[in-house]
Amino acid sequence: MIEMPEAITIAQQLNEIVKGKVIARVEADDRSHGCGFFEGKASDYHGYLAGRVWGEATATGRLVEIAVDDYRVVFGDGVNVRYVEPGGAIPKTCLMQVEFEDGSSIVCTVQMYGEMLVFKEGTNDNFYYLVNFEKPSPLSDEFSREYFQSIVDEAEPSLSAKGLIATGQRIPGLGNGSAQDILFRSGIHPKKKVGSLAVEEVDALYASIKETLAEMVAAGGRDTEKDLFGEPGKYQTILSSKTWKAPCFQCGGPIERKAFLGGNVYYCSKCQSM
């Protein structure tokens, strides 16, 4: 799933290889996949974009947004965005293809669910879209220790640490995948209640959010996700589906995997305090 590190990586890659190209054709299929989400009718996308220039791509939260004149193209978490060279094979499961005049394409596939949106600038009033722009990025100076404390203070004391940082759009772009290493590196159990966090633990969690996400971005995303060219990120996850069967590298104890809050959590019960 696209989270902040992957969104930033893909936006950078789009600007390096696609920005400035003229769109020749757009095909979008809103019928063959029940969890591929579009804005309005996918069949209208060609009329919106054909003949226009693919502009600047930006990453905000979990979204990659591209300016195409006065239209916006948005790819959300769950979408696999790939670049296909001229003459390259288009995936059979492709739900959206943007072909350029040079014959290259951007193609989108979906595994579970995903958003592929095209709309006039300023017309999207969906909460899950707007919230990405209304709150500061955890990599920005605005995401200060004081700001993070306000998130903690506003949360229900019974909320879990995972719920605090990865649900409710409190920190757009930080999802279940990134949360695993953030919590591990802060020494906090994912099920620990917000109301029981000591000041030192909030300090550690804040620092881990900043440092872990910065490392993920610098490495081009996590090794559990792929970039615009189908290559995995270079950030080696500590806790993920790739690593959980190995012993904890800090203490040698077992890594636990449990279903929790709509996804799996991975943790070391010795290294992460309840």
C-alpha cells in the first residue's frame, strides 16, 4: 500500500521521467474491479486529459497528485503505479492507462482497493482527500513536539498506540506498514493505551516518527513496496511480513503477529513495553 515514503518516491520519479509529456490517450475501467475507485465516470477521463501536458507531481500524505492544466490526477494507497516504456507490455489487470505521444505509459493496477481520480482543480470535497492537505507532514517543521502532544491530548485514553499514529487520519500518510518500525524503534507495544504513555514514551514515539519516516523516504520507500519501475524500496523493514518469522534482532526473542485494528501488527513483547 502507498504510504508517505512511497508517495514521495513515486512523485519524484514521475517528475524525472514523465513530466512535460503530452497525453495522447487515457483508458480507465471502472467496471471490472469492484474496489477500484474513480471520480465520476472513468470513461470521461480521456476527454478530460487527452492533448494536455502532464505536469508536476507532488506527494501529500498518502496521495500522489499530478497537475494537468486545471485538472488533477490523484493516485491513492492501494494503487500500483508503474511506468511502461514505448512498446512495453500493458498488464492485463490494468484499470487505468495514460499513454503519451512518445508511446510510453503510466499504468495502474489494484490488488485490494485503490483510488484513481481525475477532477477539476478545487472540486474534490471528499474528507479523505482534503485531510491530506489540512495537517502538517510529519517530516515538516510544523510537525513539532508540541503539535504531536496535541494529537496525544485529543485522543481517547483508551486508544492504542497503533491507533494513535496509524488511524483516524491524525497523521495522513502514516499507515499500518510504516507504524510497525516506528513503534518498535520507540520501544512501545502497538496495543499500549495512550492514557498510559509516560512523557518519555511520547518523546520516543515522536522522535521515532520523524527519524523512521525520514529514513524510509531517503531509501526510496520500504522493501515491502515497489516504486514506479516495479523495484522494491531500499529501506529494510525491521517488522513486516518479510521479517516476522525471524527472531528479534535486538533480544533474539520471537516476533508476534496479531490481527489488530484492520491489519496485522508485528511486535516483540520483550522490547516493546505494554
